[in-house]
Amino acid sequence: MAEKSVITNLGERIRQLIADHRRLSGICGELTAECRQLKSENRTLQERIKALEGELARQQLAAGLAGDKRNREKARARVNRLMREVDKCIALLDVPRES
């Protein structure tokens, strides 16, 4: 009789483990899908942030060039940085190529 009780207990535990595994596999699948969706949403929002930061920089430059005192220094610094970048590009074009 003790053997029958042990076998019954093992069978019941195995069925419970199988049920738990199925339930947890389903939850894992749902969470994986949710994770993919959230990553996609995050990428979209990061791209939006980058675009808005670029727009803000352009607006600040425009305001600085238009005479807005707050943005004047930022605009001047950005124009100077852009001019240095252009100068570097010109200098690279002037370098003789080795054949």
C-alpha cells in the first residue's frame, strides 16, 4: 500500500509540474511578445527624441541668428563649429593624393 501511495503522489506531482510548465511557457511567450513590442516602441520614441532635438537645435540657431540674446552665444558657437568643419573638409580636398 505504501508503494501505491508513493506512486500516486509522484503521478500527481508530475501532472502538477506539467501543468505549471505549460502555464509558465504561456506566460513566457506573452512576456516575450510584450518585450518585442516595447522595444519597438522604444526605438520609435528614441528616433522621435532625436528628431525633436535636431529641430530644437535648428530653432535655437535661427533664434540666435535673428538676435535672440539667450540663444545668440549658442548660435555663434554652432556656426563657428560648422565653419571649422567646412574648413577641415576643404583642407582634405587640398591634400594631394598619392597614386
